[in-house]
Amino acid sequence: MTGSLTGPPPVTVPAAGSGAIAAGSLLRGPRVVWAVLFVNVLAFSSLPTLLPIPVTVGQLITQGALPLAFLLALLANPRGVIRPSLFLVLLTALAVVALMVSIHSEFMVGSTFRACRLIAFTTVVWLLTPWWGRSDMILLRCHLSCLRAVLALVLIGAVLAPGLAFSYGGRLSGALWPIPPTQVGHYAAVLLGCTLVLWLGNVTSRRSMLLTLLGAGAVLAGAHTRTALVAMILGLIVAGASLFVGHARVRRTSALVGFVVVLAATSFGPVLREWALRGQTLEEAGDLTGRTVVWSAVFRLRRPPLSEFFGSGLSNKSFNGLSIDSNWVATYLDQGWFGVSINAMFLVLLLLLGITHPRGPRRAVALFLVTYCLVASITETGLGDASPYMLELVVAAALLAAPARET
């Protein structure tokens, strides 16, 4: 799953002191900051791993990455230069209101801690705005590199300890770092989808696309995550439509994919249906594996009008010990109708920017990411706090930003 995007040529530096120069150059850019920020949102669950990782150590690594990302962001942007962004203004408003509500929450310590982390995350993203709008799509490249690294870790774990890797109901999870199948599928789908869109836009090579298709496709199939698959397909349809007029490759690929889909549906319909149901009945699948029961319980909860509007403070996205598994329901519980409105504004703003942005790969990838997050938000959480989904919306906003002066 290696490959690269088209970008500026490498810079040749003198041999003397080249190590120090290279390290300094690396710290002056967003690459290390983004990698550490990605570690901050990397899932850490209670799944067994080949080398047991204590929960305290895992949380120290992920949560401790955020202050490190802040320090690295200051090194990369020492003057604190920022670019205006309505998207980040909305995110800042969401974070500040979440803190105001959390300090009055029933679980004040945990809620306030999560709100402070969201504010710190937002601050780091503000410090990265000088790299928004670049023609080399540097933040997208950073994000795809992080996804490749995580999926390589998952594949190595599957080779070294297949029993552990498939211990979660036969679905692929992380055996070296405890990543649940839903997140494994998410990472694979985003990497695969972005790479396909870049290939359709003539930005990345066929070799890179095929390697990613084999690697990320195998991981996505192994994770058996329906949400990620459906979100990826719909995202590719929207992104492909945005490239359809100006790229003959898109038109040829669309015709080929249409033929393959019809052939597969007629020849392997029962097998595909069995795979999609994952051993569930139609009623269980329609009930979204019991999720709707929790959602109904959340909306039946009676709260004061102020809590209805602003929520009850940031939580661990559960209700009565059960996972909520819906961004909109979890946001309603934590941040009320105010948070739900801000989440909707995120998506509407980025979609409008995508529609009005000039045609090209940047617009197509941004539309893919926004569509993916919109579809996934139905059965996944993450648009209301620091998460991989929020990072992907940040990448989309960076791609749709006005052109920046590249330094």
C-alpha cells in the first residue's frame, strides 16, 4: 500500500549538516504534527493484542499525543499565523460551548477533560491553516500516509497472530494495536476511496492505485464493516460525478464498474446477501444490530430545556452502559440541539464549498470525504469531538480552501 501523490520536486540540500537541516525542515512542516494528531485520535480498545498493552499505557500514548502535537504545531508555526476559516469558527464555537456545559455536568471531571481536549485539538488545527489550500494537497498526503501506516500495522498483526486478529467474531481487528473492526474498516475505506479518486483524477499512478486496492481492499473485506463499505461507495459515486465531465478515465471506469456490478449481482447475489447480513436476520439488520433501541431510549429521556438545547456535557458516547453508535444521537445527548445544528452546518458548509469549487481532484476528494462522513455519521460517532472523522473533515476543508502561498 505504498504510493505518492503528485507534488513539488524534492529539494537537494548540502551534505554537510544535512541531517540537522532535514530534521529542521521536517519540524517546520505539518507532517510530524499531523502524524502525532492522528495518534491522538487513534482508537484504543480492550481487544487482546499480541503483546499486552496496559490501558493506562495506551491512554497515555494517545492522550499524551495531543500536547505534543500542540508543541510541534508551535514549532512549525512559531508566529502563530492563522488563516480565516468559517469551518474552524464553527468548530471553535462547538468546543467552547461544550466546555461551558461540561463544567456543570453531573460527571464534571470527565466531561471537562474531554472538552479541554477538544479545545486543544481545535487550537492545533488552527495552527495548521497556513498549509490549507496548497496545490500539493499536503494535509491529504499526510493523512493518507498515516492511514497506510495503520493498515500496514493491521496486516502485520494478521500475519503474526491471525487468531487474535480475527478474534472479534471473525472480523479483522488490530493484533499489535487494539483497533476494533469498525475503525479498521473505516481506515481502509477512506484510504481506498481517496486513492481511487486521485487515480481517476490522474494524480496518482496506476501502480499505487492497484497496490492500495489489493491491500486496503483486503483489509476492508476482512473487517466486514458494512457502514464503511456503503459510505465509501456513495462517496465514490459523488466524487466520480464531480469528475465525470472532464475526465475520460472516469467515464470509462464508470461503464466498466456498472457492468461488473450487474454481473456480480446476477451471478453472486445470494453470496453477497449472506456476506452483507453477517449471519443476522433481515429484522436484526433492519434494526441496525440493536442500535435503534438505544437511540429510542435517548430520545425518551426527559431533560430540562437548557440541557435539551445545549446537552449534558461530553461523554464517552454511551447511554446506560450501551454504546450509542450514532453521531447525531450522541451529539444530541452531549451537546443538545445546538451541537446537532453545528454538526449539520459543518457538512452543509463543506458541501456548498465543494459544489462551488472549481472542478478537479481537490474538489472530488473533498466531496468524497464529506459524503463518507455524512453517511458514516448515521451509525458512527465522531463529528462532535476529536476523532478520525473530524480529521477527515479538516482535510476536506483544507482542500476546499482558497489557494495559499506555498513556502
